[in-house]
Amino acid sequence: MAKAHTFLNRPWWTIGQEVPGFVTRRINETATRGRAGLLNLISAATIVILVFRPDLDPVPYVGTFVVADMLAAAIFGLTPLSPTGVLGTLLTMRIAPVWKPFAPKRFAWLLGASLGVTCLTMRALGAPTSWMIGVVGVCFALTWFESVLGFCVGCWLYGRLRECEDCDVPYLRS
């Protein structure tokens, strides 16, 4: 697992990288944790704005960005179409990669996109700001677990639902 990660996959639209010793393509967990940290900062800023300046209403902008970013990552991987994936990858280029299977991350990112859609739907239906703060708070907690603790709740759930043979993450196994 000594293969260094690259910025772009070959071809660029493929998800993950071929890593010697693994049958399926892998994604760099270090870069995904960097991306989660950036998303954590975005969710924290959104909560602060919703609490102290709700008149600015960041939900339509942040929600749309997060949904687009999560879908881009789920379809094409971290680079080149996911803005936070690109930044997370650039921030971690000099750190040794930790190779993980892609399927659990894709599942987690689709769950993240659904949280963004939930926020946008609540805003469109006129739900109270406190409800949106709750959903963004969940996003904050999930991205914090991923970036700080290295525990991806979506990946854990994927492992429970799919009995993932390819998942080499200890907390995914019973």
C-alpha cells in the first residue's frame, strides 16, 4: 500500500485509483477526511449564520452547493468535479495515503446529498429555522466524526447493510 496518490485519476472520470494488492479501485481516506473537514467548516458557518443572522438565509446557497458537491463526488470521485474534494486532495497531497474501498464512501456521500435535499425542501416548505439548524447540526456532527475521529457513519451503515467483504475498516466488522 505504498502507492502515492495522484491528483487526477486515469482516466479522469473514473472513481478512485488502482492500487497494487487490491482488486477494486480505492479512494484515499486521508483526502476524504480533509474534504470532511472543509464540509465541517461550511456546516459550522451555516449554523452560525442561521443562529445570529437568519435574515441572510444561507440554506438555498449552501444546500445547493452541498448537494452538487456530494453528487459530483459520488459519481466522479473527489477530483476534478467536487470542489471540496479538490481542496481536500490538494491539502493532503503530501500525506501518505490510506486506501479504502469506494462503495461505502459513495453511500455516505449520497446520504449527505439527501441531507442537503432535506434542508432545501424544508426551506421551500417554510419550515422553521430551528429545524434547518437541526439538520445542519447533524451534518456538522457527521463531518466532525469523519474528519477528526476518522469514523464515517455512512460507511459504518453501509457495512451493516451490505455485509461488505471488501471493507477493510475494523469498525465495519461485527
